[in-house]
Amino acid sequence: MDLPKIAGKAPLPVELEKGKRYAWCTCGLSSNQPLCDGSHKGTDFAPKVFVAEESKTAYLCTCKKTENPGFCDGSHKAL
């Protein structure tokens, strides 16, 4: 499998709404970072879909190196 493109070196804040589905970009190609816009089509990548457990501001990963897919874990600091 190919490695994802590093879309950024800092997380982006996203206002999550409880119960709403989100599709986090895993390929790094989306122009709607950190969320999927379908740019992965034709690759081995697929978005990580999740449902927000609560309404809050979440910091979503753009470096694609997180060990907690979707959410920033500080992995960008090692880039």
C-alpha cells in the first residue's frame, strides 16, 4: 500500500455535532482537509468514517501519521 500524502503539519479544528457521521481523509489528497472529498478514488485508500459521540471542537489530523485515526495525537511534531 502507498503512503498517504502529508496534507499538513498541524491539526485542524472541526466543530463536531453529536450523532453526525464524518469521513476523515486517509489519503491526504482531499482539498477539503481534514475531511474526505472523494479524491482517494482510484487509490488503495478509503476514508475513516466515524460518528461524533458528542458535540465539541475536535482537532483532526492532517499529517496522516496519527495512531488514533482521525484525531491528532501529536505525530506531526516528529515530521
